[in-house]
Amino acid sequence: MSRRVALNIRRVVLDVDKALKVPALNEIAAAIHATTGVEAFNITVTEVDQETIGTSITVEGEDIDYNALVSAIEGSGAVVHSLDQIACGKRIVEYVPRAR
């Protein structure tokens, strides 16, 4: 039997694609803003091709409801491709690249 651990999710970085015209970035933003635990976020366009726009979305807050966040983004008409970063706990620990 697996035991669920409550995570205090403070930051997530998502790779999200949307169609060229719909939804508009402000529609995605409104969906994110309405999600429990979200205090601030950034949507950055990373790629544009003939049919889609690729974005990187960074969301910060306290006790972010990850499943509700993904549902809100996808409910707006965008597609979450991957979770690229997650920070949990009492504080945010920044990524430190390894020296090679």
C-alpha cells in the first residue's frame, strides 16, 4: 500500500504548447491565476512555428495544487508536455548546475 505524502509545492516549470491563435496567452494566464496556491507566474514564448506556440510557464506560490494547475491549463485549450522543474518544502532551493 503506497502512502501519499503531502508536498508543499512552491514552484513548477512546465513546457506548454498552444495553437497559434487559440487560446490567447491571457486566457491561459487567467486559468493559472484561478488555481489554488498560485501567487505569481510567468509565461514565456520559447518557440513559434506554423501551427503552434511553445511556452515555458513558471508558477510560484504555496501549496500549489499541481493537478488543478494542469487541468486549468489544458482546460484553456493548451497542452502540458512536461514538468521540467518542481520545488517543494519550507523554502525554494535553487538549481545549481554541476561543474563538469
